[in-house]
Amino acid sequence: MGAFRLIGILAALVMSCSSAGTALAQASDNAIEIGTMFNTTGAIAPLGAPSDKGAKLAITRINENGGVLGRKFLQKDAPTNSVLSDIHEASHKLVSDNPDLVGVVGFVDSGSLLAAAPDIVDAGMTFMTSGATSPQLPSEIPNYLYLACFGDNVQAAAAAQWLYEEQKARYVTVYVETDKLYPRLLQGYFRTSFEMYGGVVRAVHAVDPSDTTGKIRIPQASDVVFLSTETAENAVVVARKLREHGYQGLIVGGDGYDAPEVWAANPDLGDIVYTTHAYLGESNKSELVRAFVSDYEAAYPGETPTAFAALAYDAIGLVKAAIEHSGDATRDGLLQGLAGLENYQGVTGTISYKQGSRIPLKSVTLMGVDKGNLNFIGEITPRLVPSP
């Protein structure tokens, strides 16, 4: 090969590589950058890991279908453990390393959310939580926080209404993990709700799932136990103590219970009911639900999606819908688009932010646990909901 021909080929290759690099840079420059943060390891991982997968799936599907306003989403992922100081550090790094971020989607618990929030909201970005259910969060994080999920006051009211009206329960004993924010809030709203419906709270007992002594106070003269724990694993520990000490009645809890693999691994436990965000079983014939389940199982073979995966999927969808609603893929455009968004058809239900609220009013799903299996009980939009 002649020297001049070789030089020409090399020059062409350089120009070709340069053009490809420029095209990639332009594609990246044109992308809409979205941050995601979920607890993929640590205590919250049974809820956070499927959420992370649901968010990734949503971004993939949106990009495959043409993106948003003709542009693709570019995910800036910052998975974390469940240690608050580490979450704060990860949030700071996410924001400082990515100045073009439009907004952040993440987290299923209030503690993680509050640890991550300062850097995000100080930068003027929308923070969309897929599963942190404290209705106090919008007042704690003004202007920039939106919930894709219902509030704890709503799910607690749904449980109270179902117990009082459907199960005819009149007396309840409450057990709560007092060192965790979510269980404290949930049981407080439940107590208020149950009393609003006319029920009586017999007693409230603090529980520590890490206590290996096996001791627990047994409910007295109660129709039902409301057990408020951070996770399904912790609910299993306390529920087993109650059963071993003779209580065989109904145990009711919140969406922290929504980890099907945990109940499947404990088939000796039954008569347990929990509130959650969606029912994804085969008898739910919604086209949106069936398509989501099929896509999730194809993307993650051997795994079944949970309601938290669906919430994260919807949270990304809400970001897309808000940008399209405002016609502006900027931080201000996302925020303005969410403020006027109504009737978004999601996997977890119809979502609207009405009258300035940043928490959607959504129906609550009730699921039963029996010998490792989950059973759909029904959906309730509660009539009497305590204030945040």
C-alpha cells in the first residue's frame, strides 16, 4: 500500500471518528437528563431495588418510542444503600456532577428522601418520589417535591374503613417500630382514622424486630392487630412472635409489607392483610397493567414486579407527561407541567394534582397473605381521611 494512500485512509478514519464523536456528543447534548436514586442495597432494598428496575424500564420504553418532545431521556443513576449520611453524599455528588439535570426521581421512604433533598431542591429541581408516602413531605420540602404515590393518611384511612365497615372490627391493638419515621406516621394516622370511624384503640406497644428475646405483649380484648413496621421482613419477625404467643387473629399493616418474595419464604404465616399501591396479578385485566408486567418480566427474567416497581415506572411517566404538558424540557418546565397535570393514566391508577396539591388522591389496594400466597381483596378510596 502506498504511503500517500495510507495517509489518506488514516485521515478519513480520523474524520469519520471525529464525526461519530461529534454526533454522539450532539445526541448527548440534546438529551433530557433525569436523575434516579433508589436504595438498591441495605434495609430498604426489598422495596428500592424493584423501584430502580421499574424506573430503568420506563426510561428504556420512552426512548424506544421516540422520547419526549423529540428528545431522549438520559438517565443519571445514583443507586445508594440505606445509610442516611451516604444518601446525602450521593445526592450531593449527583447534583454537582450533572449541572444539566432537569429533575430527580427516587426513594420509597421519607428518611432517605429527606436526606437527599437539600442539594436537589437548592438547585431548583423537581424531586419526584415514587414511594415515600408521608403526607407531611410537601410541607417539609416546599414547592419542588411531588408524590407519585398516595399519602400514609390515605392508606391508613383505607385500612381503618375496611376493618370497621367490612370486618366489623371495633377494638384494635397497635404495634409500632418507634425508631422509624414511616411506621410512626402510619400508625398515628391509622389510630386517628379508626377512631374517626367509631373504633377504639385498646393499646399501643413499641416493638423492636431486632430483639431476639422473643418477648411481646399480647393484645387484650381486641378484634384485630395493626402492626406498623418499616419492611415486610420486620413484619414477619413480629407477626411470628404474636403467633407463637397465642394470637391467631387478623394482622393488618401498610405498604412496607409489599415484598412478595418475603411472604413466599414464610408460608407458615397467614391472616395478614396490607394496603398497597396496585394489584398486578393476572386477574387484573387492565391493558396498562398487563403490558407493564409483561415488559418487566421480559426485562428481568425470573422476577415478578411489585407495586413499588410500578410506582417508579409511573413516576418516570409523570415526568414525561409533565414536560409534554408544558412543552418545555427545563427545570421550570417540568415543575410547571406537573402543577397542571390531570388524569394521567398510570399502571398504579389515575393520577392528578388538583387545587395545588402535590399529593395525588388515589385508590388504595388491599392484599391478603395466606401460606406464602398473595390474594387481591379490593380497592378503597377512603371517605374519612385525617389531615397530614
